[in-house]
Amino acid sequence: MTPHQRAMKLEEMQIMREVEEEKLKIRKEREEAEQKRQAERRDAERKKRERERQKKEQERAAADLADAADAGVGPPPGGALGGSGKFQGVMVPSGATKLKDVCSTDELGPSADPKRELQSAMQQMKSQEWDQNFDALDSVRRLAAFHPDLLLPQLHAVLVAVLQHVENLRSGVMKNAIVCYGDLFKALARHLEPELEIFVPKLMGRYAETSTFLVKELDRTLGLMIELTPHTNRVLTVLLPLAKHKHASIRGKCAYLIANALEKMETSDCGAVSLDKLVPLVSGLLSEANGDTRANGRRAAFALQALVQRSGGSVSALVQRALNESQAKAMLELLEKTPRPARCEPFVDRAMATVSFAGANIAPSANLSSTIPAFPSASAEPAKRALAVGKRENLNATVPPSNKPKPTAAEPAPDLQLNVTSYAPAAASPSPAGNQAKRPAAKAAAPKKEPQEFENLPNLWRAFEASDWNVRLDAIGKLMTLVNTYPTEIRGRAMQIVDHMAIRANDSNSKVNVFALETLANIIPVLQDSLTPGIGVLFPALAISMASSVPAVVKAASTALDTLLSTVDCTTLLQPFKDVIQNGNRKIQVPMIEKLVNVIPDVSSKQPKLVLKYCLPIALGLADEKKAELKTVNSKLMAAMHSALGNSLLEHVGALNEANRNKLYRLLNFS
């Protein structure tokens, strides 16, 4: 290459470098401009959210102020308020006058001009003034009671308009909206059936945060939905997803409604709802932490059994097909050995003395007035349990009122003498007619009469809640004596035992705490698989005790937990393990993972997929852990899974995202 060509080449390369530098500079300027625009956009969105938040706080405070004025407390609404506290400087809407009380349907009376009133109501629904919203809801209730045919062409629009006020800031408007849905069910239940998906989830959602007087109206409205909707399977279709809601109150109410729906359901509706999906849901309700939810789960299980039997099917085959082995065994044992729970007392609404249908006041049928049930309350639980074992005639004697004062150190504890030597088994009484008509003759007889000492269990449970720790300690000892004396008969009360012992396993008094844990270690082998429905309650209680700062409590909790692991089906324990390790106290992560490692071989021999479902997320979640102890125990967990699953663990790699895949490879190399 000549010197001239070399110079030309160098000049060309210099020009190319300058062009690239210019492009890079332009690209950098564009990126900086884009970043600036994004920052400005984020800042504008932040300011907008802040303004919306302040506006909502103002509206909420104004609503609270107006409700306080309705109740006769707090300053009167109307304009800006000086004052102090949360009402300071709040601007109350001009329409925030004192709302009238929600009246009964009969007090509304028929409309003079129904068509015009409907048009006006639809306009008032959109108003920002609460008194206009309230009047519009009254108009819809009036039209539903006395002019229902007029609502049919616009029924969907009416339902949507009413729905927005179920979440109204003013509690009086919210209550009237809920009552409005009840009146619509009374008049147009058949036409509301296709629209249930629109408003029922919103109504159920109000259980998470509403006050007592609103809950009462929700109970009444949803009770009317169950009783008046022609095809119960449509109601179940809407309720089933809500039974898995993250809020415990909503799950509890949903369990009650599902139980009522199944008790009312006709065999002709069975084909329209998947029983294979219903059985796992009912099984899940049986292991809920809340006692009322479990009680309603038991009602649902027996109602489902009766429904399948009436349709000529096999309950055993259905349960075994829909559940795993341990869950199916627990549910079938419940249906076989537990007395059928009584349905709650019917809810009789005085306002339902006459129900308006199509403008005529008609006395409700016996079926309607006697089957609208009330939702159970916590205070009614002892009475329901007494009813479930057939003590109707002696309720007052065995279940004193719930407001009875608890025993104190200066007051003698209830009579807890459990005579464990005087019991002689009584002859089995004949089974009530029709209770189990579909069962074989060998199983038609009623279960044997329970030991007489079981009648003192309500007193024993009250002693578990006594303020004197000596009374609680004595009650735990008497329970252990009772369990060891009647090991077979007591299994039907396993859930009651779990409920009360789980609380005492975390007692504030260390002596009671240790004794409760030692007692659990002794009675768990006696109760055996009857504890399976209560694993979700018992396992977390033992895990909490493992995090105690008292060495004796930790040792007793570890012993009780080891006993539980060796007694119940190990496949039921992986989910509680996962919940405790991922969400529990970090102090117990190492010992809990060590216990999990010992369980993996047994689980993998029965259901290896459960190891991938519950154990692998634990290991991946701890992959980046810096603590030496956790890294070591996590490597043991990974090694145990690899040893138990072999190549199937590597085959699962394709289902993971790239980050988790890299973690898994790193853990396998480390292990």
C-alpha cells in the first residue's frame, strides 16, 4: 500500500470514528431526554395519586362526620368545620343532611307515576349528593315491591346502578343499597338469577370491613338469595370461587351460604355443578382455622352426602376420586363417625311477616318463613355443638350463657370432676328414620351413646379460658385423663381438642405452656388420623412455640412436633411446613427445615409431586441466603430432594423461569 493510500485509509477511519461518536452522542442525548420525560411522567402520576388520596380522605372524613351527625354525636354537617381531630377543615357536601332511617317496604307504598319515578331514580343514582342517592334507592325498592314488571326491561342497568352504592362512603346509603337487593330478590328472584355474578361478589366483599348493623342486612339479603333463587346450582357457581378468598370473614360467611345451598339443592341441579370440584372445596373448609367455618364445612359435607345419596350415587367413590388418600380418609371418617350437625335456627324477620310479590301482600309460605337461617355467631357455638350431639332438651343446664364471668383466683372453678370409672357403655339406640336410609343395614344403627363424662366438656373448655393459670393447668390434666380413658370415643371430639390445646400451647404462663405441649405429645398418638383436619391449626401453634425464648418450651414443642410427624399422614404436612418456613419466625427456619428433610423420603414414596410443589419453592427462596446455617441446611434439603426424586427433579427445570433455573443448578452443584 502506497503512502497516499495509507493516508486516505487513515482519514477514512477517522471520519468513521467521528460519525460513530456523533451517533453515540445523539443516542445518549435521546436517552437522557427520554429519562427526563419518564421522570416528569412519574412525578405527575405521583402528584395525581396524592391528590386522589387526599380527595378520598376528605370524602371519607365527610362521610364519617355525616354518620356521626346521624347518630347525634359530633358537630352538625354543612360547610367547613374548624374543630379538631379528623374532622378539622373537612368540607361536607351540601347534600350531607341527616339521612332518614331505612324504612320497610310497606311504608314506601306504591308510586303515583312509576315510569317517571324510574327515570328520576336512574338520574339520582349518578348524583354526588348522598340524600339523592338514598331517595333513588327508595324508589327502586318501591318499584320492585309494587311495580316489578316496569323494572324488567332495564333490570341489568338498575342492578349496576345500585351496585355502586354498595361501596358508598355514607353507611346509611350503603345499608339502603343492600336492603334494595333484598327487595329485588323478593320480587324478581327468577330474573336476578342470570345476573348473580354482577353483584354477589361485591356484597360478599363487604363482610371484610363493614359494621354489625350492615352485616345484619347482608345476612338477610344473602339469605333471601339462597331461599328464593330457583336454581341453587347458579348460586353455588358464584359462591365457590369466594370460598378461597384470602379474607377469613368472607370464607366463613361463604361456607355458611354453601352449606345452606347444598341443604336446599335438588337432585335435578346436580348435573349443572361439578361435584368433583365441590368436594375438594368442602374438604378445605374442614381444615379452616376458624371454628365456625369448620362447623359449616361439616354441614356442607353432610348435605353433599345426602344430595349424592338422593341422586343414587356413591359418596365414597366421589370422595376418593376427588381427593388424595389422606383427605378422602379424613372426610369419610367424618361422615361415618360424627353425628350429623343440626341446621342453625331459622332467621325470622319481622319485616318478612308479609312479602310483597308483584304488588300484592302475600303471607310467605311455610317453606320460606321457616328456612331463612341466620348466620352463626361466635357466642352461639357452644349451643350448636350441644345440639349436634343431641342435647336439645338440656341446653340450659349444660351450656350456660356466654356472658357468665370467668372463674378467678378468689372464685372456685367450675365443677370439672370427670368420673372416669363409673361409665358403662349403653346399648345403641335405634337410628332416626331416614337419617341414613341409603346406607347398608349394617351401618344403619346410630353410633353408641357417648360416655357420660363428655357432658362436662363445656365446663372443661371454659376452664381452658380461665384467668387463673392453676385452673388452666388442672383442665389440661383432666383432658389428658379423659383422652387416655376413652381413646376411641374421644376421636369424634378431636377438632374441639385441637382448638383449645393450640391456644394453650402458646400460653403466656410458661408452666401451662410446657404442660400443654407435653400433653399434646401424649395424646397425639391416641387421636391418630382424627387430627388430620386440624393440622392447619395445630402445626402453626407448635411452630410458634419452637421460637420461644424458654428452653423448656422449645424442647417440649420439638417433642410434640416430632410425635405429630410420626403419627399423621406425612403428605398433609408439606403445606404447613412451607407456610411456617417462608412466613414464620426466622429463628425456627433451621430446625423446621431439618425436620422437613426427614419427612421428604416418606412423602416422595407416596406423592412425589408434592415435594416439587412445596419443598422446591422453599429451597429456591433460600438460595441467596447469606447465613452459613441456612445455607448448610438448605443444601441438605436440596440433597434430600435430589436423592428422593432423582432425574424427575432435573426434568422439572423446564417449568422454571431463568432465574430459578440458575438457582437450582447452583444448589445442585453445591449439594
